[in-house]
Amino acid sequence: MTTLKITQVRSTIGRPQVQRDTVRSLGLKRIRHTVTQPDRPEIRGMLRKIPHLVEFEEVQD
């Protein structure tokens, strides 16, 4: 199974509320905070909404 390692690289200050909510729903809380999420279409869609705020990579389990 593939998981995604997601890291917040930019601040959400001054961003629209929708983008802030997306970052928070991924489980990110601050810059350089990293979480792992399963590689699902819902997560990929969230990442497509905020590519300028996060970096991600695929990790094999």
C-alpha cells in the first residue's frame, strides 16, 4: 500500500479560508509539520487545491 508523506512548507496567513481548512483537514498544524496519509483520491484532490502550500512524496510501506 502506498502512503503520502505531506509537509507544509508555506504559511496559511492571508490565504482564503477554504485553503486554510484544507491544510487543517490534512492534519497539518504549522510550517515544516509532516504527516502521512493514505494515497486515496480524496487526499490527492486536497493536495491539488493547495500545491503552493505543501510538498508531498509517495512512500511505499
